[in-house]
Amino acid sequence: MVEIFDRELPDDCKKAITSLKKLKVYFAMNDDTIDNFADVWFRVQHECDMYEEMQDSNELTYQSYIGAKNWLEKWRHLYIKYEDK
């Protein structure tokens, strides 16, 4: 199991979480109500949505936004796998 925000997630999420921790979006994310990988993925998506709506007042830069969007696409299959669990 891999931990994020004091929650344990399945081992198949380890690589995704390791790469997420290298991105600025990880530090901007809200850490409440994380129960599974889908919640983590949704938090990253939320930060991207916030950037798209309010670019000037968001913690992300354009480059960190692109990194987060790429992360979302790469790990979408885990989101789908865990969204109903």
C-alpha cells in the first residue's frame, strides 16, 4: 500500500502517486476526503479546473497546469478502476 494524505492506497497507485508528488499541483491540492485513487485524481482535476477558470489567482503556473493535465491523462485508467470503490 502507498500513502497519500495519511490514507493507504493500493500498490498499483504507487507509481502514479510518486509522479504526482513531483508536481506543483500536489502541494496545491486539498487533502480532505481522500478515500481512494479516484479521490486523488479528482483533486488534481479540480485544481486544473480552477486554473482554467481563474488563471491569475491560482497557485498553478501554465507549466504546472500542463504537467497536471498530463498526469490526469496518464493515470485516467486508475481513476476509472477506483471511481466506484
